[in-house]
Amino acid sequence: MKKTALVALGLGVAYLMRNEESRNKMMKQLDSFTGDSSSK
């Protein structure tokens, strides 16, 4: 189960590296989700 999640995460990261707009949107969602704005 954990391995599958890591593979999915790896694919997602690879996709985001190619799609800057989606990456920026994802980072905004992550910031609001964690509620921690320490990351740039």
C-alpha cells in the first residue's frame, strides 16, 4: 500500500515538474491545507 502511494506521488511530482501552472496551484492548496506558510 505504501509503495503504491509512493509510486503515485512520484508520478504526480513528475507531472507537476512539467506543468508549472498545476504545480503552483498544488503548492497553494498544500499551503492552505497544512496551514503552515513557512515554506516559500
